[in-house]
Amino acid sequence: MTFFSEFLATTGVYSSWVDSCPLTYTSPNAPSKQDILGTWLLAILAGHNRYAHITVLRDDIKPMFGKQSGAEVSYNPHKPGRPSHALHTYWVGNLRLVLDVVVCPGKEHSAAKARPGLIGVLEKLTPQQRPTLVRGDCGFGNEPFITELEERAQPYLFKLRQTVGVKKLLARQFARDDWSTPGPSEQGWSAVEDTLKLSGWDKSRRVVILRRAVKADLALSRKTKNEPGEQIELLMPDKDVQVWEYAVLVTNSAYALDAFGQLYRDRADCENGFDELKNQWGWGGFTTQDIERCQTSARAVALVYNWWSWYCRAAKPGARMEAITSRALLLASVGRAVKHAGQTTLYLTPMHAAKDKLLALIANIRAALSHVRDVAEQLPFTDRWRTFLDYVVAKITRPLPPWLPSAQLTAAG
């Protein structure tokens, strides 16, 4: 915790959060805003998933899970019939950086309800800050969602539902002989592209069809309506029948055809981030009586998650570290403070078995923070948080080959 505290102080993110938070208390015995937010931060970081686990705040906020404002019974495969909220989350996929989260009543979980929040995020960004692609599954591949992005010249990549028009497109495409040849990194997927205008669309759009042969033995079943009840008919494809798995994507981007398979597969990596937020960070668990404070809580969890993610990338630029392992590794130690000659020395004893690995990670963190302090000393008005991010991003990204011509550097960037 000592080094994470140093990270918060050096980058200035915690003090900025305290200064910008509109939290106020009127009681003369009320704790300071910094103490409240600090307790909240530590509870989130420690892996708590309910307000009830934060004993200092227990008398201030009482959770009533399932009875709070906006909690409605909706689709919940694990706990059917349980009231809940829907958390629409917008983030940078490969970085797992949460841009915003909007808490809505449980029944407002469709893509249409997520659209206003996404447009709000995009409107706050300059053209240079806009994402290269807005990606989503088939719930987002509809005319209203697509039209709003096209009006803002925002590139997108969505999967299409298996409607009648899409199935007719597939019937035409599978007879083509110009499918791309899968490369070593394509995992067997080949692609073709065409244009498509569905019945609800006002114009034709670029579509990419992906397919991959299914090599495993298959057995297909279908229900048949026979008396006295439904029966199951088992169909065994013969050797002359090729079974395919496929996906149809719609896009307005200028990426080459062979790039779309990996671009859409990368979208699936976001599911791992949602799983981590929910099960390791108490995502949506810090609930209280009114939906506005639930909204504030969700954003606080997202903020601490972002800080910890960048802290861990400074420690290990080459890979992501999930909270369930990184917190145990980077937070668990016993400290002893020794004061002598006006100086205080802190001795830390790691509690984790991977001591050598831990020392290497801490050395990387200290190097990043030392860089920020050196730059801030030379340029007092520099943005310390941005300086830290630039340092970590430089460690993550590969340098471009020195022999690449400048014209190609511009095109590649």
C-alpha cells in the first residue's frame, strides 16, 4: 500500500479527485472529505463489494440491495426474479480503461438505452481523441445506433442479427470463390465483403462475412411435432456436408478486409474485463437507497479500477494483471517505521511467496514515478498524470522499425 499511496500522491490523481468531489457535510463533527473518500478508496481497493463491508461508513449509508431506487426485475440468468440495475459501460477495449458508466433501472438493459451514454462520451472528445472504432455485438447493429454514429463520422464495427435479409446475403456469399485465405493468426477464419441494404435501412452499407469450417464431429437435432408429444429428430451430417460457423459484420471503416476478423475477436476480450469488474471489484455492489448515489458509487469503482490498472501496467508493462492476483502480490506486506536523526525509514517485509518477482515489479513502479518527479521538477506546471501515462504507454508499445520511411510512418500512425 505504501507504493500505491506514493503513486497516488506523485501523479496527483487522488488530490484531484478530492478537490473536484462535491461531497459536503454540515455536522460540526463530520469527518473530512478526504477521510471519507480515502476510506472508500481503500475499501474498493481491498476487494469489498458492499457498503456493509466498510464499517466506518456503515452508519452513513445503509444498503438495501434489491429495494433501492430503480431496482427492477429483468433478465438475470443466475438469479431470476431478483431486482437489479443495468450498468451501461463505455471503455477502451484493449486498455480496459473505463471511460464512463451509467446506472439505469434493471429493465433498461437494451442497446437503445446504452446509446445516449455513448453519444455523451463521444461528444466530450475532440476529433483527435475519438476512438478508431466503436465495437459492439448484434444488439448494437441496428439503424438508430448506426445512424447516430454516421452523423458524427464515427467509424463502427457491429455484428448483425440473423434476419431474413442477412440469411439471403449468406446464401449468395457462400457460393463465391474469392474468400480470403486464412493466415497463421486468423485461427481458420476467411472473409469476403459486400454491400447490404436491409429493409429498415435508408442506404446500403459495407458488410464483412466471416466463416470458419467446423472440424469436430457434429450431431444436429430438431423438434418434430408428432402425437402424443414433441419428438427429437437427430440429424448426422454425412462426409459431403461441410459445416461452418460464421458472422456477419457491418462497418463504415476503411480497414482492409483481412483485419476485421481480429478486430471483432478483440471485442470479445471486453467480456473478461466486465467479469473482472463484477467479480473482483464489486461492480454494481456498492448500492444504496437512491439511484443517483448508486451512479456515483459505480463511477468511483471505475475510477479506482482505472488507477490500479495503470499502476499494474507500470509494474508489468508487457501484460495485464487481474485484481485477484495483483492485489495479493502488490498490497500484502508488513511495515515497520524507524525514526532516527530526524528521518523516518520504512522497512517492508513482503508476505507473498513470489518475493523476487515482487521486487522487480516494485522497481518498475519506482522507475515510472521517479520519471514523473524528474519531469515535474524541470517543468513545474506539467501534467503529472499525463506524464505518467506517456511513460507507461511507451513501455507497452513497440517502437517502430528505424528503417521504416517517414511516409509509411505517417500512414501507419
